[in-house]
Amino acid sequence: MKMIKKNIALATGLLLMGSTASFAQSLADAKKAIDAEQFQKATSMLKTLVANQPKEGDNYFNLGKVYLLTEDIDSARAAFTNGTTAAPKNALNFVGLGQADLIENNATNAKTNFDKALQLGAKNYQTYLAIGRAYLDQETPDYTSALPNLQKADELDSKDKDPETFLALADFYAQQRKNTEAYPMYLRALDINPNLYRANVQIGKMYKDAFAFPEAEAEIQKVVAADPNYGPAYRELAEAQMQWSFADPKNGPAKKAEALANMKKYLDLTDKSFDSRLRYAQFLVYAGDFATLESEVATLNAPDPKNPKTFVVARMRGYSAVENKKFDQGLKYMNELFARTQDTARIIGSDYLYLGKAQQNLGQDSLAFINISKAVKLDSTKVDELAAIGAKYYAAKNFAKSAQVYEKVAGANSKDPNIAMNYYYLGASHYFAYAYDVRDNKNPTKDALVKADTAFSK
């Protein structure tokens, strides 16, 4: 479930102010909404700005960036292109087009657009900062290309007036787990603007990624105390507490409850757009709260039915139904998921697993075996689910079938902690399959006994 790793960093790149006081205030309000991850609200505000001030290029740039944050590349391109027409001397919309090119793996076009931007704004640190961010804010960041642009932005902003420069440099290091270099950069950003809560949240994230959960919680709680309405703090706090719950079984239930409560606060503080609700739903999967998930995804619909994220919603509907033992409904949802031929490349091991689990619980054991085998082939850590099918056949004394299943189980994951027991059941299945064939006068060869001995010797 991709989400949104880049959203945090991308939001920090919306940094450019307008020229008049009223324009700056309006754009500042829109950017504040973006930073708070209220993307629907920000989109509405920026569309109004574009309509009222059609010659201001920064309006188009920030609108396009919001679309990038919500992974609507086509709308982002349209906004940036309109910006280059409405304000041809504004460098930033060419940067935006270049960032869209990078997202679509077209580095050549991206460089062309970045070069156009530099022709217009080579003396402006914001141009280099935006280009650096564009390279950084990718699913696979291009750190080599990002750094010189961020350093040039720092050089041109010689009086260190803009904390966003240091925030970008800090993120550059933090994303590479270079915490020693990142931390002082976050502090420099906070020295310039103590109310730059994004920096505190990112420091907390840095602690979380280093598994320093108490420190992460303490850092993020500073933001909650300073501004109880800053939604991203609750999101990051929830994610830190959820990881903490997994790492500390003694306090796990309490931390998990705190995490779920804080993620709900995050949702309540956003505009409850499709994207923020989707993030909340994905967190419920991570938390294993399938009862709440089922209720949430039941009414989670994208404004555009063609939105590719509807695939993720369909997946979560299937998973939650199966986990809540509504197997008929789960099978229906999973079959609908696999029927989306346009999304075939997005199918993962867990999809086959949940399809197989639904089938298994509806007595469709042969189909369950096929699909759970596919799940294990894609992700060998799911081998225990396949072993459960073998155990079911073994208990039913269908030893030929259990041998077939355990053969796959034993060969799937040599590091499985249950590997010895799986070999035992493989050997026993072959042995009893032979014995029953002898009993039934089927004149079996001794191949099954050889296979049994081989399995027992493992």
C-alpha cells in the first residue's frame, strides 16, 4: 500500500510567496492548509486564487504541487502548463513540470524543464530549492542530483532567511539515515522559525526510524502542546506509537490504543478527503483493526471512479471481510479485485492469500491451495498459511493431498522456524499414503516410503 512516504517531504516544498500583501496572505493560508495535510481545502483555495489572480504564476505552481501530493499527475501537469502560459517568466512551473516528468521516469524531459527554469531564475535560490526538492521527493530519490541544487539554494540564500532551505537539507540527510547530519539542519530551521512544526515532526520521525520510540513521542508531543490542531503531528505520533506497541509487548496494548486514537485525531483534523481517509484506512490495516476498517472502507469512495487508488480500497474491503469471517462477502470482493484487468501488475502475495483464505473457509480447498501457493511463491513468509491447508488434509486422512501440500511448504522457506515440523508432516503424509494404499490393495511402489525417509532425515 504505497502511501505516502513522499507526502511529508513534498508538502515542505510549497514555499513561494506572492508579491502583494493580500496575495501573500491568501497563498500563505493555502500553504498552511497544505502543510496541515488538508489537501482538499488547499485545492479549493488555490483554484480560487487562480481564478481571481490569473497572472500570478505561484498560484498555479502550488496548485500543481497539491495535485502531486495526491498523486494526480495529469491535473498537476495541467496546472503547471497553465502557469507557464499565464506567467511565462515564472520559473517554478517549469520545475513542477520537471518533477512530474521524474515521477513518470522521464529524466530527460525533467532536465529540459529544469534547464528552462534556470534560464528564468538562475539567481533565485527558490528555483534551486524547488529543483532539489523535486529530485528528493520521489519514490526513489535521486540524492546525487538533489544535493548540488540544495547546496546552491543555501549559497544564494546567503542571509539564511528561509528555514525551508535547511528543512530540505535536513530531509536529504534524514531520508538516508544520516541522522548526525540531519539533526543540526532541523535545529537551524527551527532557529529561524520556532513555529515550523514540520521540523519537530521530522525530528520525531527520525527518532522513530531509529527505534528510539520514547524520544520520538516526546519530540512530537512538543508540537501537540504548541498547536493541538496540527494534524501531521498526530499522524506521526500514531505511527511511532504503533511501532512501539510491536516492539514492547508488555506495553503494546496501551500504545496501540493510543496510536489508534491519535490517528483518528489526525483524520478529524484534516478535511476528511478521500486521501486522508485512505491513509487512515491503511493505518487500520497496519494496526490489525479490521472491524473499524470494514466500517471505514464501506463508505470510502474516490470522487473519480477511475482513480487508481480505488484498487487499494477494493483490496481493503476484501481483507476486512475475510478477517471478520464474512467469507462469502470476502470472496466476492477478492474476485472483483482480480477481475480488474487494468491492475493485474498491482496484485501482490497477500491478495492471493486472502482469496485463498476465503475459499478455504468456504470449503473450496483445491482453489485455496492454488491461490495460497501463489501467495507463498510471491512471499515465502506466508508459508504457515499453506501449512494450515496441509494440516487440514492430514486431519481428514487425505494423506496424498497433504503430502502434495507439505512438499510445497517444505520447499518454500528454509528459514521457517517450523521447518522441522513441516518435514515431519511431509514424511508422515508419504508414509500413511503408502500404508493406506497397501491396506486398499492398490499395490503402491515404495517411492512414497523413500520420500518419507528423506523427509524424516531432514
